Amino acid sequence: MATGYLELLRAGHVLRLLTGTLIGRLPHGTAALAIVLFTRAEGGGYSLAGVFAAVHGLATAVGQPLLGRLVDLYGQFRVMLPAAVASALAMGLFAVAGTEPFALACAAVLVAGLTTPPLEGGLRALWPSVLGRGDLVHRAYALDAVAQEVMFAGGPMVVMLLVAFWSEAAALLVINAVGVLGALSVVVSAPSRRWRGAPREAHWLGALRSRGLLALLGCFFFVGVALGAISVAAVAYADERGDELVASYLLSGLGAGALLGGLWYGARSWAGEPERRLRALTAALAVCYVPLALVPEQVAAMTGLAALAGVFLAPGLACAFVVIDRHAPVGTVTEAFSWLVTTFGVGAAVGTAVVGPVIESGGDAAGFALAGAGGVLSFLVLLATRSVLAVPGGVSGAPPESENDRNAAREPGFRSEHRA
């Protein structure tokens, strides 16, 4: 396992791109927590904090695919760096001006969300041109999925440390400033400066005209619902046992499972169609979510179930990245990856909103059952759309795969729709 990852990390530019993207995504990954803490420190209630966090989240969901389309059209440097600076300045205005007047504060978090640079989609668009070999691209996708778990686990800790040693406003300012540096590190690198999206057919739907991509987004919407439900149900489980730390045990177990699963998945070479593999991984994900509804009294047992539930998450995401690259219309790959980020986030928000009333009526077991239902629905979406996903491209009249694609020799059907 270690040898495969060492080969990947030794490839030119890989470590810089991974690290820069991870740092650049820090403001996005910690925005909700940082906004809530800052609003509370300014004397606002949880309702006001929730409004600001929701505005930022919805604006990010809208902005990611729009900015992704601009990246495909004009390149990464010309879009991502101005977006990162604009987002940081808007969040800086929020930190300096405070929560009053409401209109100004709301406008600041709105702009910060809309201009959050699509670094995730941009990195995944770069891998084929940077690595060339399909097996290394797959490994990079897996490591990317693992890096997300690291960011979502470590990001909140960074926020809390900045708050403890400085202040809530400082946390907002520092994290967003560091995020700009991360984005800068990526976009001034040689692969990012050289990268251009392939020529594309003008179409107002952009990446969404691919039926295969729509099927994939439907699947991961329900995966997001499941994760959103788990995050709240874990808190309810902890409340039932009178120890709020129990929630952190469960969520840490979920993250640890995803971390191990992603490392395992990326260390192997996979043959066959990734669409079929994705169905198998999603089925395994659903099977592992369902036992959470048993909610055993023993916290250790519940933590073990949470870790098991996380094992197939990162592999599923890594495989989904390959499937997106195969089904995105030519010249829309960054936008397509950004749509996955948006859909996943919207699903998580829906799961978080819906699970509250479910828990109030049926307890924590019902909350975890909702997560299981989300996992099952994600698999059923892929099952119902298997004929659509069987055709790479998924767009009527799409051009056939290039016989000269350097990735096709490594895995039949794998293609790279972007050029250096």
C-alpha cells in the first residue's frame, strides 16, 4: 500500500497540488462552524447564526458549478484566484463589521459563498494531465477523498484553537487569508497555468445535459442526506446517554472508517467498468448504514458501527470521480465535479433539516434509520439508471472516446476530457 502512494506523491507537482487544495478548501470546510461561533460571540442567537450559515451554504451551492463552468471556459488562474480573494474579502468584511446591520452582514456571507473557488473540481480536472496513467489518477482520486476526511476532521480543530488563543473574528480572518494562500499555491503551479478545458459545445445546461451525470448526482444527493442525518442523530444518541462527547466518538469513527477505506481503495488496481464498481460500493455503503438503526447501548459498539458505516464512503467518492470524468460532456469537467460538491452539500442540508422532526417523533433510532434509507435510495438510483450509466458520455450525439486517450489503455473506457 505504502509503495503505491509513495509513487503517487513522488510524481511532479502532486504534493503541492494536494496540499494547496487542502489548505485552500479550509474556509469552505469550516465556514458553518466559524460563522456560528462568530455570531454567538457578537451576541446573536442560534437562529441568527443559522440564517447566516444557511445563506453561505446555499450561496456556495449555487456558486460552485457556475464558477466551475467559468474555469472550463477561461482557465483556473483567471477564475479561481480572483474568486478566492473576493470570498476572503467578503468574509473579512463580515468579521470586521459584525452582525449588524443585518443586510450588510447577510450580503457579506452571500458574496463569500458565491465566490468560493471550486478548488475540489479544479484539482480533479488536473489529475489526468498531471499523472497520465489511469491507475495513478484513480489513486489520486482516492487520496483526494481521504484528504476531505482529514480536512473535515482537522478544520474545526483549527477554528477552535484560533478562537481559544485569539478570537472568533480572528478565526474568520486567519482561515480565509490562509485559504487564499492555498488557492494561490495551486493556480500559479505549472499544471494549473497550462490547463485549459477542451473545446465544448455551447449549451445552457452545460454539464447537466449528461444523463449519466444526472444519475450520479441523484445517487450522491441521497448519500448526502444520509450523512446529514447521521450528524444530527449522533448528537441525539449522545444526549440520550448524557455525554455530549459521545457524538464526537461516533463522528470520529465515521471519519476513521472513511480514511481507512479510502487508503485501501486507492492502494489497489481495479479492473472493469467503474460504473459497475460504483454500484457495488454504493450497495455496500447502504448495507453498512442500516445497522446504525440498532443503536446499541454500548457506546463502543455504536462507534464500531459508525466506523463500519464510513468504510465505503471514500471509495465510493473516489470511484464517482472516475465515473464523472467518463460522463461529463467534453469541456465541462470542472463544472461536473463542482455539481457533485453542490449536490452532496444540498443533500446533507436536507438530511440535517429532515432528521430533526424524525428524531423528535421516533427517537435517535429513527434518525439513524433515515440515514439507512438515504443509503438504500442512493443504491436504487444507480440500479434504476444502470442503462444510462452504461454509455460513457450519456449525451445524445456525444463523440466516441478517443482511441489515442492515454488513460484508455490502463482501464477500458477511461478517458480524459481535458488537455494540458
